Amino acid sequence: MLPRRLRLTKNADILKIMRQGNKITTPYVWLYLLQRTNNESSRAACVVGKKVHQLAVRRHRYQRWLRQLADAHIKRLPTAYDMVWVARPEITEVKELSKLQESLQVQLDKLVESNKSSKNSGHNNSVSK
């Protein structure tokens, strides 16, 4: 579970990340990232709208899944990011958390690798928009 101190709670912060941040698209999730300028820890927000599913029980399940994935990936990131995880309607096709994890793993590994290479080369390359 994602601790409360690592969650983005202000709507203004979430909108700023979605407008200014880089976007990673996966089959089930849009992930918006904005690198933090200070040396604090990464934070995340998980959004599951009514377009995903009409039943609140299902939306909450998907939100718990996204929080669990965010918590696991925050620990792996070498650089602090503010992240917004937005569930796509296709997430309803996923029956197990492991399938969602697999679809995100490739993109998040690319992000970690790009951070490592940018630190080694001295440039501040990030994921492209």
C-alpha cells in the first residue's frame, strides 16, 4: 500500500503534472511523470474515473492495484518524480494484478535505464512527451 506521505492529494498538483509532465502510454494505464527539483521522495496519485467502470467497487479495486504498483516502482526509481497513474477503460480486461504489472514493467524499466544513462552522461534526459 502506498503510504499517505507518498501520495499526491491536491488537485492543482495533479493537473500540473498532467499538463507539464511526460506521458507514458501502456495498454491499461497512462502514466504522467514530472521530475522533482528538490531531493524529496517521489509521490504518486492514482485516478480511476467513471468511464473505466460504473461500479465503485471495481473502480476502487483498480485504484488499489495502481497504488500497489506505484508503491513498488517508487522504490526502484533513482530520481524523485511526481507521478499520476490514470487507468484506461481497457483495465477492465485485466483479471489479475500480475498482468497489469507485466504491461507496465517494460515501460518503467526504460524509465529507470534512461535515468541511469543520463546520470552517467551528465545530461538530464527524461522520457519524451
